[in-house]
Amino acid sequence: MIFSKYTNKYYVRFCWLLLLGTLSVILIDIVQLQIPRLIGQVVNGINTGTAESGGAAVPFDMAFLLQKICLPVILVMLIMLVGRFLWRLCFSSVSVGVERDLRTRMFDRCSRLSQDYYSESKIGNLMSLFTNDIDTIQDCFGWGILMLCDVVFLGGIALYKMARMNLMLTLLSLIPMALMAVMAAILDKLMEKRWDERQAAFSHLSDFSQEMFTGIAVVKAFVKEAHELRRFRKLNADNEKANVAFTRLDMMFEVGLTLFIEAVICIVLGYGGYLVHRGVFNVGQLIEYLGYFDAVIWPCIAI
């Protein structure tokens, strides 16, 4: 998310859409965490032939399956369907509204600037602001708000449920997550540097293209087509190199993230299997715990 004197007013202007979208995300985060508990009941019911309902053991028959498992799952699916439609509608409306207003204000500002400004400033920088930078702000007001909500609510609720089931197992699973946070902090600086280089390369390419189209008569008059073509190819190569460097670093982060997540799954399965063997957990509870951990993965990626 972005907070500055130029963007803070949008939180007030679109407060109702942001509030409705946030409430929709919170509702989805709460109801979707009922699925692991229901799956755990099904696994225990298949293993033992009984299920727990209201603190008492009841037969795991078709009536229980339909009333206590299938109907809640259908209700959760309907709530998630409506909730996801609402938050997509709300957050998309906010991000598009912010992008449209900023782009309009920027264009109005540019139309009032003097010719001296454009003589001294590079057009490529303006093109970069009007394209990549505005698109980034739009993503922050859309997906950025969604990620923040999921990190706080989905991740927080899932971790709380995991800790209630077994605190030691939860602490062990958080060790790779802490290492992942350190890796993210280190790569964040590098990715920010690569992003700046990518923006600069795009700016130089756009500026060169604008100058060549404007002065194409001069280029032809002095027979400089081959020379300018070589310069254009070099700028394209630099732009490609900057984008590939950024993408390579981004892929390294995604691969590292996957490795850390798989390491946590190994810890949960290993120590969780030991708890099942000792009788601390049953199989259904282990499956339920894995379901909560699966819900934590997306907030970790969002961070």
C-alpha cells in the first residue's frame, strides 16, 4: 500500500468500497478455515466409524455426512463465492479509480508545463511515470490491500488455530518461515535496485525513440541511419538485460520460497507423524493442522 500526501485522499474518497472489500476478505478468511476441521472429521470418521458432534461421539453415517459435513461445505463455498466477487469488485473499482484520477491529473499537469521544461527534461522519464509507475500504484491499491488483509487476518487466525492444536509443532514450523523472512529482506534490496535499473533502461529507450522520431529528417539528411540503428539496438539490449536480471532475481526468490515451504511441510509431517504415533494427535487432527498450514502459505507469499 502507498501512503503519501498525493494518495492519502483516495483512502477517504473510496472508504466505503475499501471497507466493504475488507469485510468481504475477513469473512472469507474466517469461513474458509472451517474446511480443514470438516476434512479432519471425515478422516476420523472413516478411520473409527464415529465422529464428534457437540462434544459427544456419534455414528459416522450418511445422515451425519450430509448434515454436518456436506451442508456446511456448500454454505462455505457460497459465502466464498459471494465474498470473492465483492472484494474483487470493490478493490478493482478502487484501483482503477485511483489510476484514472492520477493519470488525468498528471496529463493535465503536463499540458500546462512550458516548452522549456520539455526541452530540459527527458520524455522517457515521463513515459516511465505514465506506464510502469502508475501500473505499480494501481496494483498497490488493488492486490496490495488484499495481501495486507490476508496477512493480518488469514495468517493470524490460521496461526492461532495451529498454536492451539500444538504450540511446539507451530514453533518448529515457523523456523523456516523466519529464515524465509531474512531471505526476503535481503532480496528485497536487490530487487529494488534491479527495478530501478529496469525503469531507467525503459526511460532511456523511450527517450531515444522520441528523439529519433522527432529528428528523423535530420538523421536522414546526415545519412546517420546505420549509426542510430546501432544505438537503438544497444538500448534495446540494455533494456532486455535489465528485465532479464530482474526476472532472474524474482525467480530465485520464488524457488527459495518453494523450498522453505516444502521444508515446513516436511517438519509438520515428520513431527506431526510422531505426535500421532504418541497418541497426542489423531490422523484427522494432523490433516486439520496441515489444512491450517496450507492457509498460511498464501500470507507468507503475500509478505
